[in-house]
Amino acid sequence: MHMADALLSPAVGGVMCAVSAGAVAVAAAKIKKDHLDEKKIPMMGVMGAFVFAAQMINFTIPGTGSSGHIGGGILLASILGEFPGLLAITAVLLIQALFFADGGLLALGCNVFNMGVVMCLLAYPLLFKPIVRKGFTKKRIFAASIVSVVVGLQAGAFCVVLETLASGVTELPFGAFVALMQPIHLAIGAVEGVITGAVLCFVYQMRPEILESANDGTAIGKSVSMKRVLLSFAVLAVLIGGGLSLAASSNPDGLEWSIAGVTGGTELEAEGGVYDAAAELQQSVAILPDYDYRNAGEDGSATGTTVSGLVGGAMVLAVSGIAGAAIYWVKRRKKQGVS
């Protein structure tokens, strides 16, 4: 559900960039030592890399000609907590936009809001947490995952429609666009909810303290070893990004499919200085546009996809880990200064 710049007016794109930047700043300020302890810093990087890799796999939605991929917001919030989760998904979306030209630069604020803020700061605390409040069980984890992902994705998809409406994109009339966006993302959300539930059950079986800590906003006990979990997700990130991503569906994703259903094409064109400047900047920075080598041709290359998965995962791991470590260090220094 990565929006392109052509779906937005510069004014709406600028406002949403400011809104999302404010949300990320609040998340960073809200993180206390008990929300982001030493054990969660490497987890933040590894889980960010895992979500980056997982987003490269588009799964087919039968009978539609469309596909979808996980957003990862609920997954990250459930493992890290809502505020660190938002920082991690922001790192994923930032790396995707800058270095892989996945989602526009002008649209980055919308993408962070639709896929990060809605999921981490709304769906997770308002839906996921209440369902598991009486205790974690596999049934509750699956129920919480499916409900929060489906509702959150419906809200995010509707935000996309509202953002295009506010931008005055006449090619996408509100009624026709929403009639396609909501049903297809309902199906995508159901699949992502099941995947999220399965991954969280896997985590809970290995280290229940991780989900309990994120849910309670407390630190993970010093005696709890995280090595198995970290190693497992690091290996999965490499296998998925470097190999399984090659099996991704070639069908257009839910957003592109919805646009095609209204306009007949998966992309819109936009002209103007702001759009040209954003496109030029993105082209100059993107090292592997569309997760492939430059001038790879229409069919692309398998090695380009593999390299993209591995390089992108490493970038997200580094950015997320460094951001988490920096916030933890600042908080610790402030606490030492007070005491």
C-alpha cells in the first residue's frame, strides 16, 4: 500500500509529512528506559530487517488478479511496543523510499501514517492489547492479530482514499475508488493477520517475555536470553529477502489493482516542479530502484532481487538499531544527570 507521489498534491503530501514527523518525534520522546531496554535495541534492528524482507513477498489474492504483502506494523508493535514499533516501521519505509524507489518521497509522510501510525499507535493499543489483556494464549494471539490487522488495514486503506480526495485527484472518484480499496484490503488484511498471528505465536513459544514486555511497557528481565530469537529472525530475514522474495507474485498490489480498476492503468502521471524535483532526487539516491539493478529490463534479474533483499535488510537493521541505541543512550544520560 505504498503510495506514489502522483496520488497526492504537494500541499497534502507536505501536511502528512509534518503529521508523521510529529508522530515519530512524539514516539521517540515517549520511549522510556523500560520501553526500550538494552535487550530490545538489537531486536528493533533485526525485526525491522525481517519486516523489510517480508514486505518483498507479494502473495496472490485468488480470483482477483491482485496481490498483497504484509505491512508489519502490528507485528513490530507487538514485539517491541507501540513507540519503538513505529520507529522501526518508519525506518523500513524510509529505506524503501530512498534507496529502492518503493513509495514516493512526497508520499513518505502518508505511507508512514497509513502503515505505521494507524497500526502502531491506534490499532495495537486499542484492539490488540484489550484482546490479550487477560493473558496470552495462542487463540488470543491469533484473534488479536487478525482483528487489529484487518481493522487497521481498513483504516489505512480508507486514509489513502481520503488523501487522494483531499489532493483533488479527479482520476480517482471517491465512490469508485473506495469501493475497490476496502474489499481488496479486507482480503489482504485477513492473510496478514494470520501471518502475524503465526509469527507472534512462534515468538511467544520461544520467549513469552517479549510479548508480555511489549504489552505491559516493561523491561525484559536481565536473565532472559534473546540469542535464539535474534538468530532465528536474522536467518529468516536473510532467507526471505535473499531467496523467497524471488517467488513473489507479479500481480499488482491492492492499491495498484484498485487504481487500475478505476483508471485502466496501475499508475497516474503528475507534472510540476515539486514532482519533478522529488522524482529526480529519488532517482539519484535509489541504488536498486524497484528492487533491481538499474536498466535491468522489463523481466528484471534474480540476482538484483536477492541483492536488494540482503542490502535493504542490512540497511534497516543498521538504521533501526542505531536509532534505538541513540535514544536509549540519551535517556540513560538524562536519568544519570537527574540522579
